[in-house]
Amino acid sequence: MNDEQFNVQLFDVTGKNVMELREVKAGAREIPLAIGHLENGMYLVNVFTASERQTLRLIIH
């Protein structure tokens, strides 16, 4: 990802959007996510700008 602002979306395995961060500042290398309320399992994290998208897996156990 380049230096644009980006958005982060977190989805559970059913496709439900469980968290969203908008317009995260460019250059952020770490983004704190409050995930203590989430159940154990696999989640998909979409990180995207106006021109790019990356999807990552997050496993909570």
C-alpha cells in the first residue's frame, strides 16, 4: 500500500461486518484493533485505499 489514507474492515466467517475503521492516516504501520469482544474463530481483514485492496486472515483463539 502506498501513502494514501486507507480503510480497514473486519468480517466474520458469515460475512458480517464486525468492525470498520475509516480514513486511517497514511504511513500507519500498526493499527490497534479492539478485538476483546470477538469470539474465537477466523476473520477476514480487508485493508483498502481508493486504488488497492488486500485481504488478510485473522485467527482468534
